[in-house]
Amino acid sequence: MARRENSDINAGSMADIAFLLLIFFLVTTTMDVDTGLTRRLPPPAQNQDDTEVDVKKRNIFVVLVNSKNQLQVQGELMQIENLKEACKEFVANPNDLENMPEKEEIEIPYFGLYRVSKGVVSLQNDRGTEYGTYIAVQDALIAAYNELRDELAVKRFGKKYDNLPEDQQEAVRDVFPQRISEAEPKNIGGN
């Protein structure tokens, strides 16, 4: 009988090949980066004085979120689903009501002399507020400004805000400037 040779595979270089493949995939793989909320922060204060800006109470839209994820808007309980419409009504103040924000006339390109609201949205949440609720409130406030800008852009230019050239977008932003003030979270709702 003929003698059979042992047909073992030399696995000495397998570890090197596996290591090289691992390095290759680590180097060539792209990772999604979490972006977070887009907010434009105010410029740093030039002087270090603790000067407070005097804003009339009627010009502030107060939104509070407690630790039980309940929403209080202008002193009254409200569902998050209704926040967008309430914010739109406040910021636009279409009927120039006395309990809504004041308006000042500003010269804006494409619009001429235009009455712009002085309204500021003040948002404060409790430290115990769930993150999902916090994001839902943020989304509703941003959606209110986006819808106001879209409605104005369609009415004035016949296109949605995102489809306008940059100079027209800037004019629409001047009519509805996004003024959202976010206060430091506090322990206001217990727990």
C-alpha cells in the first residue's frame, strides 16, 4: 500500500491575514456622527457686566416642562400637540392683540417697511424631564417657526422657504427671527 501524506494546512499566516482584514475594514468604514440640535449661540459678551435685558412680559412666551413631562404654556397646562399652533399664534400676532407681543416696523428687503414681532419664546425644563419630551417640545417650537416662514415664503414668492435663494431666505428670517431662550434646567417639579 502506498503511504498517504498528511495534508495539513499551514495556519501560521491566517492570523496575519485576519489582522490585515480587520485593519482594512476599520480604516475604510465611515461612522455616522450624531449632530445634535442646531442652535445658533449668541456671540460672547463684550463686557463682563451682568446687565439684564428688559423684555416686557407680554413679549415672552413662557414654556415650562416639569419632571412629570407636563407642559405649562403661559401659565396653563397644554398638550405638546397644541404647542406648535400656540407658538405660531404668539409669534405672528396677526391681530395685534394687547396680550400678544409688540411689533416694531423694520425695513426688510423684498418686504419694505414691515411690522416684526418682538416676541421671545422662553423654554425651561425640569432636571427630571425625559429626553424624549424635551426633544418633542424643541421640535414643536422649531416647527412653528418653520411653518410661519414657509407660509410667508409661499405667499410672497410662490415657493417654500427651503427653495428660495439665500437673499430671500434671509428676508423671510428677518420677518420671523427665531428667538428661543433656553434657561438652565431646575428642580421645579419635584422628584
